[in-house]
Amino acid sequence: MLYDELAEIIANLRDLGGDHAFVEAKRAETKLPKSVRETVSAFANTNGGVLILGLDEANGFEATGVRDPAKMEADLAATCSENLEPPLRPLIGTHRFEGADLVVAEIPELPQSAKPSFSRGIGMTQGSFVRVADGDRKLSPYEVQLMVANRGQPRDDEQPVSGTTIANLDNQLVETFLSRLRRHRGRAFADLDSTAALRRAKVLIGDELSLAGLLALGEYPQEFFPQLMLTFVHYPTKSGPDPRNGTRFIDNVAAEGPIPIMVDEALLALRRNMKRRSTVRGSGRAEAYEYPEAALREAVVNALVHRDYSGPSLGTQVQVEMYPDRLVIRNAGGLFGSVREENLGVEGTSSARNATLLKILEDSPVPGTDRPICENRGSGIPTMLAAMRDAKLSPPRFADNISTFTATFPNHTLMGNDAVRWIGSLNEHGLSDSQCHGLAMLFHGETLNNQAYRNANDLDSRVATEELGDLVARGLLVPGGGRRYAQYTLAEDADPHSSGNPAPVKHRADRREEILAALGDGEATRADLVAATGLHDRTVTRWLSTLLRQGLIEATEKNLRSPNVRYRRTRQRTLDETGG
């Protein structure tokens, strides 16, 4: 880790006043804290992270240092390699910071095939941890089981269901399914009778139905698994039931039957409960539902198809909850395989926990149509995001918590009148449409990071990084978490809600006077100017370039990338002469 990156991370810790998901600081002056094992396990089981020894969180992350950094490095390395399973090999080094020695370890995330990391002395069930917010949480036995199952290809959907026979299938669904199989995959199924074809498709395992076959084509799967259904609840307030009049819910639906029927019933309930909003289209007006149906269909299908179907989760239903400000769809089992929160929405990214179920549903049509329930092409999340973009709505938020996966759809137009008016009040010229969308997300209280920005604007990571960096340079955004884990918030003087007043706040866009005042009659490096002004490094860099171009300052070296370059004022022009 470079010194500048460490300094940025510590500055963020001090600004936040606490640890966060990717960084943990511990005092550790003379010995390795016992909780280090938990933290290293948690980082390895989540998204990786940075452990800093020698910072005192209780005193504002003061750099108290470690007395014997060489021994501390050795003890930490031994703990990671000897006390944790599988052994970990983090990058460990000592940095001199504010006159103290800090031991810094960069812990990588373990590959899916090696999780969970756990303390050998306690065992896998009791000694596995995960990172949640700014702390380490012990994994439940169910979560440990999920991680172990995810090392390979789960086969829970292929298990035969005791007591079932071919008579438990829905005849109409089976007829349509076999017809599509013979039409689209004739070489494998054309010459087989119905029973043999169902066995080859793994609808039948011997003479019993597989769980996948029962769920996709069964007449009434809930006869065998009462909780494998979908529930829909429409709540009257943002927090749920209305305590003022005792109204628990506006609508409550239990969708049962095979997955094609559950999808159909869930969409009927959603349509019945959604409001319609009018939008201007050309010379007329068009009406549309609060949420685009294409996005909802994909979200419901994903929840039913990609959920966990192992034994401990068979008592858990898929939950759809509608609130005035959002729609939440939740299922058992987090993301599987190579699919991660950060690559959700990347076209073609796909990993099937329930491969057999997916394959069957690929040839199971939506009731009343010839369109399959799912295409098994990794296109579900991209379709969802595209539908929300086309409807000018904020992208859904995804949360993977190992044991559950949640998709939350905000209920507001991204570029509504208030957001447009506020962005105009910032007096920033040359903003791209995607940058305006990112600002609007923060205006509405959404989370903004590189992934969310990409999802909202259909951009690749490089362009997203450049555009977010420009917003930081303009002084509109403040990054937190360090470069690698950056999450963005609005700068205080750009935030319309910073004073508790929702009225727009005019942004102080021009930073030239501040830079010139900090220079005075002397010379200063960029780092000196950052310290003197309190502005972000990107902001200082942007305005130094402007001042250089206008001839108001000059550099001591031609190579502006040199760490030794210093800047000083010129005597040739004044700020007034530039038109500023």
C-alpha cells in the first residue's frame, strides 16, 4: 500500500468517526489483539479489507503506533497462516505515519471455492465471521452451510421429492414443456416418449419428481412444501402498518402453485396495487405504472429461481413488500458463484445455483404466452436495469447478505422537477447526462458508488471512474472509504439537505481565490495546498490547471506529475483580468 493511500484511508476514518466495511483499525501498541482473528476471517469471507494496527479509535484514530513493528508483523503473519483455515497470506508492511509506526495488512477476499475462512481453534461453525458495516459478525450455521455448498455446484433442486409421482404434474404445463423440448432440442428429445423425456430433463428422478420438476411443472408443490410460495404485502406507510388507524396492510396475497403460476399471480397483485403516473411524451401524455413491468417480472423470476432450496430454507417463502416509497423483493440465499454485487448488471454475468430448475424453466412458458419464464442467459439484471433507466427511475439497490438477497426499487422519478431545479442551482456547466443522474440519485437519498453509477447510466467502469472523479474535482462530491472502496456523498455546500432545509443551496463553484490565497507570496506543492485549503486533491488539481492555463500561477518544473513540483503566483495578470 502506498503512503498516500494510507493517509487517505486514515483521513476518511477520522471524518467518519469510526471503522467501516473495508477498514478496521486497532490500538495494538504491544501485542496483537485477540479480535484480529475475527476481523481477518470477516474480511476474507466478505470483500477483503485493510487492517491497521497502531491507531486508537477511542481517541479519534490517533496514531499511537506499535512498539515493535517487526514482531507485530511476524505475529500477524503467524495468526493468518497457522490459526486460520484455510491459511491466509495477506500483504503486511510497516508505515511511518505522524511519527508512529503502523502495521498495515491488506487481506484479500477468498475465492468462493475456499470459503469460509475460520479460526481453527473454534471450528468452522463457531469460528467463521463476516464483515457487516463497521464490525465483524459471526456466521450462523445456515450461512456456513451455504458457503460450503457454494464451493461447488449445489444439487438441491435435483433431489427426488418423497411421495411424488408423475401424477403430481400439471398436464397442461407438461404438454407445453415437452412440445418446446422437441421443437427446440429435437436431437436430445425427439425420439423419446414422455416419461423418458421427463427423466432426461430431470423432471423425474426414477419414478419420483425432482424438486425442480415439482416447482416448475407440479400441479400444487405446496402440498409437499407449504412455505415454498410467494407472499405479497402492500403496506400503508413507509415503515409498515399504520399505527394511527390500525391498518396492517392494504393488500395481502399468497401466490401458490408452480413457479409459472406464482410469477403470474405476483404480477397481477403488483399491477392491482401500483399507481399510474402521467409523463409528457412528445406532443401528448403517456401513462405508465409506478414501476416498469419488465423490471418487476425479472426481479420476481430471479427471486424464485435463484433462491436457496437446501433443507434449512424450505420453510422460507419469497417476500414482495410494497411501501409508499419503495418495493422490496427478498429471497433466501445470497448470490452464488462468480456473481457479485459489483458485477450485477454486467451483460452475460451469470451463475446458476439451481442449474436444473433453470434448464426446465427455459422451456416452461409464461401462462398464456409462448415466452419462457427465464432465458438462462444472464440477462435478467441487465433487463431490469434497462427498464428502470427507460422509465427514468433510480436503479434498484441490491443487497447480498449470504443468507438472503434483496432487490429494492425506489419509487421516484430520477430527474423530477425538484432534482432538475437543484442541479441547475449548482451553476456547474458541462455536466454530462450521466453525471446529472448521479447527482439526482444523491438528491433522492440513494447510495452512490462506482457500481450504482454504472447501473444508472449503462457505462463501463473506466468512464464511470472518470466522470465521478470530475464531480469530485468540481467539489460536488466527497469520496469516502479510500480509492479502492469509494462511496460518494454530496459536499456540504452542495447538499440541499445539509442544513435541514430542502431548499436548493447555491454551490460555491469557483475555487481560484482559495488556491491563490493559500499560495500567498510563496511557493507550495499540491499537497501543501490540499492541507491549507481543506479541499480534495482532485479539486485542487483541477483549479491548479485552470490557474496555469490563465497565467495566474506558474510551476517550478515542466513535469507536473513530479512530486517535487511547486507552484507560485505570477505578477503578470490578476484574477479580475481573466474575467473571473
